[in-house]
Amino acid sequence: MKVFVGAENIISPLGNTAEESFNNVINNKSGVKEHWISKQKYALARINREEYSYTGSFWQHLLRSSITDSLKKVNVSGDITYVVSSAKGEIDNINKSVDKFGLSHSVGAVLGANPKYFCVSNACISGLLAINLAYDLIRAEKANTVVVAGIDLISDFVIAGFRSLYALDDERCKPFDQRRKGLNLGEGVGTCVLSSDESIFKETPIEFLGGFSNNDANHISGPSRTGEGLKKAVNRALSASSITPDFISAHGTGTNYNDGMEAEAFYSLGLNSIPINSLKPNFGHTLGAAGTIETIISMQGLRNNVIPGTLGFKYAGTEKEINVHQDSRNVETESFLKTCSGFGGGNAAGIFRKL
Amino acid sequence: MSSEEKSLLKSHIINYLNLEDVKQEEIQDAASLFGDGLGLDSIDALELIVMIEREYNVKISDPSMGKEILYSVDTIANYIFTQK
Amino acid sequence: MNESYINYSLSIAKDGLYCNGSKEVDLQQEGLIEKLDSIYDSQIKDYPKYYRMDGMAKLVFILGDLICARTKICDDIDGSDLAFVMLNATGSFPSDSIHNNLIMDGFERASPSNFVYTLPNVGMGEVCIKWKITGEGLFLIEDEFSANCICEIADLFLSQGKCKAIVIGWAEPTENEGNCIFLISNKGKGINLLNTEKNILKIRKNE
């Protein structure tokens, strides 16, 4: 059974549609800007809330808007299952006396009581895990059509936390670069629809060949030096699909350890000559949304025969050298591998191919 | 640092790192805290940096310097002494 | 359709720790954390990092560690063939609260060792480290305990070949009882309970 993915939407500092964000990416635009908080400089990719008219929760508004836009791009007659991923959900609610606290309640407020939905909260690999879960549900015939949405917002909670880990760069992040100093926090939502029925999509979908996750079993906030978990996940994805991808959309946060680990993993799998990029200089690290936003941009890359570049990349800075380019390139592209890694030792990989 | 001050330093280490089962006497002055010693990891290192700033008002702004400074109770004590 | 079986179950009730339906450890403590600490002291005691965990990570660690120890599943199958899935309603609420309170006095008051636990899957990561579990992992948030969801996810992972066995459970630190964990696989026909909603509920209620 084939599983198709399409009807994509992104709402981010780079636009309100997948196409807008994609165009800005290939035109080397970044949502990362300088912000000052309590006399300290931060580089954050924030959405300007004043450009939106909404009441109540901005998080719920974004999720609702993105899902609505995606649903306009499909004709579905039967039931829809939803999988929503978010690392921190509506974390600001912790300061308010809300009736019900928790990601599932936040999602329920947007979707209502009827639809069946799952909520994934698994750190930075949540978005790709959500896509993988949708794939499994469809293949097991537990669902026909699944809407997957990954969303996270920047909050004081998250800024203060990553700051305490010395994980932030106060300038735009430089994945895989010698000069890299840390990550930038970002926010946004990425939504796509998966289905076994190609005909529901108004625009030709992409084929999802399967996704896998594996744990490093090494350290809760640092990756295995040799990228064992990532290697396993990628190997399984490559074996299941039997293809060599045209490009890799890596996790590439810009931290010393993550990028070094990824390069090590890709190198040892013999993937070091395949073009590898990170979209985090454009979007920042969008946590639970990263897996979906970055997958969707890569899908746009397939649609437009463009391999997105890694904005600002100049000097190769990983022990094992991999094929990173600064600029986006117009190249016939058939397929890509998406990878994510996150706290708790999780790693996820998935392969997408043009029909 | 006097042995009393070192004792206090050890109790701060135990508190900040939640080393419930470890007694002050078990932490040797010159022994390595990381790796085989107390088996501390990189998160513990960051927590120690917070402790040193909070309790002694001494900043370690670059955590990569931390490895040398945080090697043992003695190296931490020396660093604090030189910064004050 | 392939049937799956509950090979082992653990449940923390108000009065004790139940394994496969029988009470194995008496627990007189009022609060959940006190119960967990008591279980750690009497049954585990070999993972010093336990003490820096928050309530949520402790709960996940205790459930995950005990089931791995009791079933010796990691001797039977490769770590990469064992899936690990946990669910709850409030995510990483205990450390979320602590972090939130600390930073009210400024970002510099944050504790790095507390912050790393503000993700509900991190406690699972600790179990994976100790037992070298390198397979599929997932943390799901549900409004409330759902036996149906546990059955469904276990069956999904097994039927889709994502694992040979799955450790799956409910770890809600705001609930003083009803936290439970199961080892489920396609083996154990006849001698083990069938993986059904009814059986999952019975075990959770210690019936």
C-alpha cells in the first residue's frame, strides 16, 4: 500500500503558506532576528502576532489556521484522524489557572470533541514521529486520511531553559560550520495530510516511503558521539525504501555536539557526498514543529526541483566532512531523507519521493 | 581554602547535584569528579557552574573552560580562590 | 488478525506495587513520590541519577526499570527490537512547574538539570540508557487514561513490524494511583493475558 503526503501548509516568520516560506528560503531569507531580553541579546525567529487577528490563544489560532489551510487542499469524504506534535504545547498556561492543563486539551479545543486525534510530545523529533505514526495508522488500515500538524511557540520558559544549557547562539546559527556556537529558537506550525488515496489531493502529492526512530541509549541531552541511534534509523529508512536520496534535510541545530554527531553518522553510512542541508538558519529551531516544517520545505524542494541550501554556511566544521552548500541549487530532485534528533536520545528518519 | 570551607563546598556539590547517597567524607579533595569518580556528566557540570555563581559569586562564562576548573574539589577551590 | 499478549504488568496502587496482579511490595506512604522513592530504595538502588529526576521522570524510570528487570526482556531480544511508548495527560508537569517558578526571578535562576526533565520522554531516555534499549520510542499525551489507546498502539507497533516486543504504560504523576506499565508481544498465547481493553483496565484497577 502506498502512502501519499501533500496539502502542505506552514505558518512561520517567513510566511503563511508553504509556498511563501519556501520562496523565502531559496531567496536566502531568515526569520531569525536580534532580540534583547533583560539586557541580554538573543537571536530568535519570532512570528509577529500583530499581523494576525485572533482572540484568546495564539497557539490555538495558528494550529487552527494551518489545519484549515491544509484541508482546503484535499477532498475528503470519510473520517479524518489527526496527529498533532508539540514539545511544550501551551506552556504559558502554567501561569494561568486553566480548567484543564495539557497538550491533549489544547488540541481538543481546536479540533472539537469528535475527531480522533493523537498528541505526540517527544522533544525535537516529535514532528517526524507524528508523520511516522500517521503512516503506520494508514498502513494498518486504522485510518484512511491523517492530518499531521507540528507546532511550537517561543516562550520565556524555553528561552531560559536553553540559556541555562549554554545552547544558544546570540547570532544566526551556523549549522555544520566551524564557527557554530549554538542554536536559535524559532516558532511556527507545519501541517500536511497523509493518505492511502492519491485522489483526495488537489495537487499531486509526494510519496512517503516510511519512517523510523531509534534511541541512542547514551545520554539524555547529548547525542551519542558516533550517532548510533541516528545511524540505525537512517539505515532502516534506506533499507525500507531501497533508494539513495538526492538530498538530506538534516537536524543541524548549530550546536557543537549535534552537528558533529550527524556528520559522523552520515559519513559512516557513506552518505557524505549527498547534499545535506539544515533549515534552522531560516526558521530557527522550532522544536516540535521542526520535523513537519522542515519536511514540508523539502517537499516543496522536490516539487520545484530545488535543493535548499544552508544559509550562511562557509567553513566546514565537522570532524567528518559532509556535503553542505550555502546556496539553494536548481537540480532535478526525486527524493530526500529527513532526519531529526532530540533530548531523551531520540532519532527519527523518513524518506520521501516524488511520484 | 580551609578544610572547613572545602567541607562547605562539598556540601554544596552534594545539594546542587542531588547526590543523595554520597557523604562529604566520600568525596576526596583531589579525586576526579567526572568519569569514574562520582560519575558526573555534562549536565552536572552546568549545574556546578550555576552553584559556583550562586554560592560564591564567581562566573564561568564559557562552559568549555569548565572541564579543567571542575575536575576535582581542589581545582574548583583553587579557581574560586583566584577569582575572589 | 495477529493477537498480542500482555506478557507482564506492573501497577502502582495506593497500597502497593502489583506485579501481574499480585501485591509484591507494600506501600504505606501517602504521596506518589514517597512511594516511588521507597520502591527505588528497596527494589533498585543502582542508578544514582534517579535522585536528580523530577516526579515524572522518577515514575517513568521506576515503571520502566522494574519491568525490564522482572521480565529480562533485554536478554531475550535485541535492544533495537524493543519499542518503548509512554502516555500521560500532563506531560512533564512537575519539572515544568519548578522551572517556571525558578525563572520568575530571572532567566539566570534556571537549573539546567531541572530543565532537561521538562520533556516527558526524558525519563524514558534514562531507562533506555540503563537497559540499552535502542528501538522505537514515542510519548503520547491523552486527556485521561485510555486502555483502548494502549491496546491500539501496542497492536500497531507489533503489526507494522516496528518491534518484536513493546513496553507501554501510563505515567501520570498528578495521579496517586493507576500508573501502570505492560510488556506486550505476539508471544505468550494461552499462558498470558490477551491484550484487550478489558484486561488492561482490570490490571490498572488491580482486579
